[in-house]
Amino acid sequence: MAKRTYLRDILSILGSNLMVTFCNLAIGVILTRLLGAAGFGLYSAIIVVPVMVIGFTQLGIRRSAIYHIGNKILPEDHIISALFLLLLWTSALSIIICGFVYFFSESQPFDPLIIVLVLLTIPLLLTNVFAGGVFLGKEDIKRASIINAGPTIMTLLLTILFVWGLKMSVLGAFISIALANFIMFFITYRIIIVQFRYNITWKYHEGIMKSMVKLGLVNAIAIFIMQLNYRLDILMLKKLSTLEEVGFYSLAMQIAEQLWHIPYAIESIVLSRSANTTDDKFVHRTVASIFRVSLLVGLLSGLVIFFIAPFLVPLVFGQAFVKSVAMIQVVLPGILILVGFRILNSRLTGMGKPQIAIYTFMPALVINFILNLFLIPRFGGIGAAWSTNVSYAAGSIIFVILYSRMVKMPLREIFRYRSSDFYFFRDFKNRLPGKRNI
């Protein structure tokens, strides 16, 4: 079978991500309109905890699985068996940490039923995350795309039922998430056990476990620091401002972060290809070209969001969320800057060097925290947006410099555009209906 091109794989993941974008937008419309600013702020304050905790407690195993399966050095049965054991451990750790955070939350008492539901959903979320690593490690992009979009599509349908139809408010939103991930968990289990026919054992494969955890732990720290950079603003807004301001800012970030669907699609493919290739120079050049094109696409997309936000937000989400518009416009530069970082970071992670992100975004996290302390009390969500811009820019600049040294590619080579960069668009045109690949 012919090798799938970067373009074909990127378009597959991108299509999946666009479906996720549409569904998340629709979910956001339903929740903001039916829950109001305070209700949406409460929903955001609850869900941010497992998102951040899982980012760390999954121990970076998804990316570690991509690396180990892609290298084809160890038996896949042993890798999958090790993943099952790690799934049990990381699920237990995540539940304990999230439960502790919720129990000792002083600023906002949470509904115990909702918290129990969230905690029970964590193992399902982690199963789907780990399975995505298996599919990408095998370069099974089709199944990776399905597992990426499936839970969000089902969450939208169930949100319409429970929040809109049955009017179950915030509880209905979390019931939707839980059921959607349970359905995808069942589908994933059947694929891995029945279709792939892996011989799963509960044997402790010490060498594999240590290798996966060692690489994964570095990944986990990097992911946690980046997640904390993304979500620190919401946590500090909740502490230093109001739930309404949290709701406005959460919506602003949700819209602005749609720019990340392009690098999300690309980084998944670069991770998979990097783990499965031995031609490093070719991949370096390809990633640099993708990096340059993505910055242009991101810039154009950002300009579109900047100018349509004043019309889109009141129309779609209601006049009550008009304060989110200015926050969207302010935070867009930081979101755009991080587009380039995510693509280059996926290359180093695929090479087994995720620690570079730690070196660069730890200082950025400190900058974000300090600026939030001063700006949020005075400017609210706008202050949080400016803190995000500065921290993202600082981290990305340091990262690109270190990336240049790691891959031995001068900065001018990384940023210098070439006519060959735009072959991507020629190939895309050839794939449109009515066009024939030559």
C-alpha cells in the first residue's frame, strides 16, 4: 500500500478537528444561553480541574505510546498490556487528586453528585486518550480521527437532550460528557481487543513500564506546565474576580483557541511520522515548511476571528456575553504565537525530547502568574488576556531558539519562506472534487 502523504493525513485529522470545533461551538452556544454567565462560569470552574490534573497524571503515556509503538522495537502485545496497567494507576491517581481539590475548594461549594460523576468519568477519558496514542503509533490515522471527534459529537447530541430538552442545567452537561466517553470507551475496547486481537496480560513488564514511564513522565511535566499556562488565568480569575468574569473569559478563550486546530492536526501527524521515521533531515525540512505555512494560515484565520467576533458573539451566544469580544481580540496574538510552538514541539517530542518544552515554558508560567496577580484585580479578563500574550510570547521565543540548536537548523532557515512551502496548497487544490492527482 502506498505511503500516505503528510497532506492526506493532516487533512484527515484537520477534518476531525473541524468537527470537534463545530460541536464545541454548538455546545458552547447551548451552555452559555441556557446556563447564563454564572452557570457557565461554574461549569468552567468544575471542568478545568480534571483537564489540568489529567494533563499531568496521564504521565504523558499517550505520546510515549506513539514513540514506543512507532519505533517497532518492543512487542506490541507487551506495550498494550503495559498501557492497561498504567491506565489503572493513572486513573486512580487522577481521581484522588481531583477529589482532593474539589473537597478542599473554599471559594465555591460544588454539587457532590456532579463531582462524583466527574470522578467516574476520568478513567473513560484516559482510556480514550491512551487509545489515541496506540492508533497514532500504528499510523492508523482514520481510527485516530474517529476517537478524536467521536466523544465531542456524542457530547453535543447528549447536551441537546439533557441540558436543552430535559433542562438539567450544569448536571446535565456533565451527564452528557460521561455518557459520551462511556460509549467511546466501549467502541475503543472492541477495536483493541476484538479487531486488533492483542493478547493482553496483567504481567508487569518491568523494562517496558520503566521506559514508557520515564519518557512519559517528562512528557507529563511538559504537558502539565503548558496546560497550567493555558488554564492558570481561569483559576486566578475565579480567585481574584467573579464567576461572571470567568464565564466571559472562558468563552473568549474557547473561541480564540480555535486557531489551534490547525497545529493540533499537524502535531499529531508529525508525532506519528517522527516516531516511525529514520530520515531526520527530511522531517526537519518538512516540519519547518509546515511551521511557516501554519503561521500564515493562523494569521489569516486570526484576522477573520478579530473582525467577526463583535458580530458573532452577540448573535450566537447572546448580548449577555458581549464583554467576551474585547478579550478575544486581545488574546489572539498570544494564541497565534503558540501555533508555531506546538508544531515544532511535536517534532522534538516525536524524537523523544519533550523536556525542551519544560525549559522554555516554566519561566513563561512564572511570568503569567506574576502578571495575573497585578492585572486581573484591575482589568479582570482583559488583564488575564494580556498576561497570556506576554507569557506565550516569552516561552515560544525561547523554544524556537533551543529548537534551532537541537535540530542544527539556523533560525533564518526555519523562518525563510520558499516557493516549495506552497506546494501544500497546490496539492490541496488537486484533491478538491473534480481534480485529479497527477
